[in-house]
Amino acid sequence: MRVKPFSLAAALLWAMAAQAQVPPPAPPGPVLEDPAQRALRERQDTERRREATQPAPQIAVAPSVPDDAAVDAVVEPDTTFDIHRIELTGNTVLDADTVERVTQPFLNRALGTNRINLLLRRLTEAFIAHGFVTTRAYLAPQNLKVGVLTIAVVPGKVEALQINGKTVRTTVPDAKLAEGPQAGGWLTDAGTVWSMPAVGDTLRLSDLEQGVDQINRLRRNQAEVQILPGQAPGGSVIALANQPGDRFRFSAGTDNYGSRATGTTRLRAGIDADNALGFQEAVSLSYIGTRDTNAAIVSAAVPFGYNTFSYTGSLSEYNSLIGDTALLYGRTFAHAFGWNRVIERDPGGRTAFDVTLTHRRSEREVNNLLFEPQSLSVLRVAVNGLRKFAVGNQGGYATWEAGLSRGMDALNASHDAPDITRDEAHSQFWKLDGNASTQLPLPAIGRAALAYRGQVSAQWSNVALFGSEQIFAGGMGSVRGFREGLISGDRGLTLRNEVVWGNVPVLAGVRIEPYVFLDGGQTQLVANQHWQYLAGTGMGVRLAANAGKHAFTSELLLGRALVQPAELGSKATVLLATMNYSF
């Protein structure tokens, strides 16, 4: 069978839709997971793991002030004054409760030089604890005989931003600015400036960490930051050091993760452009295909402070036999606009809010008989989080996400019939989904450092859904031990468990990570209220090697089906492999 060709221009602009579960008027046939949607899910899982294991931002700050003795334990050999009120002027960084907590132990006491210095240190500790690492407290000229101690707070301000020693933004009059981009972009340094705190803003450590994270989310960057003293009192210079790698990265690979119906061998190719223009933008174009499927995906993301704006578009198509005489051809388009906002962060992790608007259009035909196209417009809102921690000398992490999707009747979406039943696939619907993952260090066996990795994904809907909104179980991206997604449903859950040996000695420059796994999943179609189950187990090994700018990764898995629906026949053993090369 030959797949109908599509133009590259169209592939760059549009993306997938999906098959219906009960799709009148639609042809009969198997429910296949859209190849582009599957590729996007696999990439999202990879990006989630990369973020969870990425080192924390490297920011050199002033050392924290050591703990001091209680106020009454501080001896005052010289003149003291009875202080009944402590006032802070210029304070814009600490809330009233924090100020009261710090100053209360010093009220109604005789204070001299030593105890006042202790108070100043305690205030500095509070500034640092809240992330204001360059804000300081000073004594203003005053008459302490009246019982009032006045302390001037000078918020630390961002005086200038330097990139690799060159000043690109500053509040200093007549200062010389660098000519041309300094951060690796062809046109501008705007993306770096947008990511970091603005000159004139109060300097806060969490804002710096967010900026470094935004820059280092691109693989070509390895940015570090120093905070240097500025010229003005309280002024600081953000000195960003980064020697970016190549703007473009090319990749190719192959695996045998494909469907038996459309071809098991998959071929992949892609190109990524990181900060090519200077907006710290990430742009990628990728292709994945089998004997009877094609999928092209384009994506772009641009950061702005605590926000990231993204677009993803794709086009996919497939051929599939229905019986012995009918040929089903499907083509799906989609484009998705996303907004991510980090709403809270600290050195241990972050919490973010996501909004995604997706429009999909599906076209299908059987033996050249065209069926009515089907369109979906889906708005999804979600909250997600990441926490990093250490157990002994090993690192761990936990991620979570909860989302709510609404199928809308806007943007030329198909409309549900007034008399539609729960059993028929809906264009207008509500759906809940969630996922969580973790890595936990385990007790070592001899010198072997072991870790547990787990991932759970689930969704629930009260009405039947089209294939693009269903949950699939089976294959390397969900329940291992199977070649492909074998069951799907409007409701369901998948659980992945593995134990990895993380410190295998490097052999001939190749990093090796063996693992064993036990996965399971269950799905249910609203139409028949019947639960289906999958479970698989096995072992595998991941390999990685680097030679200069060239990177090689591979994975080999031997799996065995433990539980599967009876209609799928006898349980089988699968040998799956992938090889990837990038430069």
C-alpha cells in the first residue's frame, strides 16, 4: 500500500485530528492512535524527564549570615538605650508579619552596638530567606534617647545586565552598551533580557533562578549567573556567563515500535533550532513514518519571564486494511496554542499553570469514498508541579499534573446532535486527566546504586470520546511488554514501574543503564461499559555515548505479556529496539 503524499508546506502549518470511537457517519475499522499524537506524547514524556533531572541553576550569591545567640545573651559593654519601638523605612520586600517576628525580641530592651548589629543581621537573614539576597538594612542618623530605633532598608536593585562580560542593559547614565547580540542569537538579545529580572527591579533570587531555567531549557545553553556589586548603593550587576553551542541540531533514528497494521519499523528525522534569532526560542521540525503512515510536526516556544508561549502543528496520514477488500485512508490536521505560567518556585521545585487550545480536523475515506470531515476544538487547563529532593547522596524527583478539558463548539468544530446519547462519540464533552511520576533512590546492593521510577496516567469522561481524546494502553510509551497500543477507552489508567541500576561503570565511553519493569493498564469504553486489562513485564537496557558534538542513544527491551484481552490471542514475547543519532 502506498500512502498519499502531502506537501511539506502543509506539514509545517497543520496537525492531526483523530478517529471516532462511535463515529456516525464513519467507516468501520480499528481505532489506531494517531502517529503524530503518539510522537508528541513520547516527546512530552522525554521533556518531562529532562526537566526533572536537570541540575539546579548555578547562581553565586553572598554567603548566608551564621546563626547568632539570643538577644539577652549578647553582652553590651558600652552605652545602651531603652528601645520601645523599631521602625523600618524604605521597606518594600518584607511583609508586616515577618518584620514583627524579627523585631519583637528586641523591643523593650536595652540595646547597644552589639544588639543593634544582631538585629541588622537578623533582618539580612530575613531578606535572604525571602530571596532578596542583595537587600540590606542600615542605621539612619537618629536620637535613640527617645526610645525609637529607625532602620533604613535599601532594596537591592538590578543595576545592569551583563552577558559574557558585556553590558547589554543598565540604569547607569552614559554607560557603554555592547554592540550586537551577545547571547548567541543572530538578531537580538531580547530573549535573554526577557528571561532575566529587568534593570531597576528589586533583585530576588527566585526571579534569577527562573531566568536561568528559561535559558537552560535550550540544550545549547549552559548558563550560570554571578551577582556583582553595582555603582549605586544597593545596586547589583547580573553577570550571565554562557558559551552556547550550535544553533542547529540534527537527529535521525529508527525503531520497531510501530503497529502491525501500518508497519512496525519507524523512521525518524528532525531538526531543532535553539535561540537562532535571539528570542531564546525553541523551534523544531520532525518527521516520523512507517510503511503506511506519515507524520510531520512543527513546534515553537518563546519564554517571557515566568511565562512560556508555544505553538505545535502537525499533519499525519495513514492507510489501514478493513477486512480483505476495503482500504481506509485517514488524514488528520491540528494546531495547538499553549501558555504556561510558573506561579510558584523555590530551589526545590516549581508549580505552574497551563492553558492549551487545540483544533483538530480529520478526513477519512474508504476505497476513495470520502466521509464527512470531523473537527474538534478542545480547551484544556491544568496545574502541574515538580519537586526535587535528595536521599543520601542520590537525587530524586516527583512530578504531577491535573487537567480539565472541554470540547467546545467554536472554531468550526463539529456539533453534537441534540439527541446524541452517551454511547456516541462527542465533540462537546468534559474530561478529567492526570499524571504523576517519581524517581526514588533505593538501598544499594553492594556498590550498585538502584532507583525506582514510576509513572501513572489516568483520565475519566462520562461520555464516549473520539480516538484523539481517548487513553491508549500498550507499547513503549505506556504499558511495556507489547509492541503497540492494543486497548483504548474513554476512561482508563496506566501504571509504569521500573528499577534501574544507575551507576554501571562506563564501558568504552558508553553509559549503560539496565532496568527491569512491570507495567499495567486498564481502559473502558462508555459504549459497552467493559473494562479491558493489560500487564507486561521484562527487562531492558539504555545506552548513551558522546563523541564531541555527536550523540548516540539506544534502548533494547525484552518484554512478555502477562495479561491481555482474550480476543488478542495468545500472549507473546517482544523484542523492541531503538537507535538515535544527533549532532
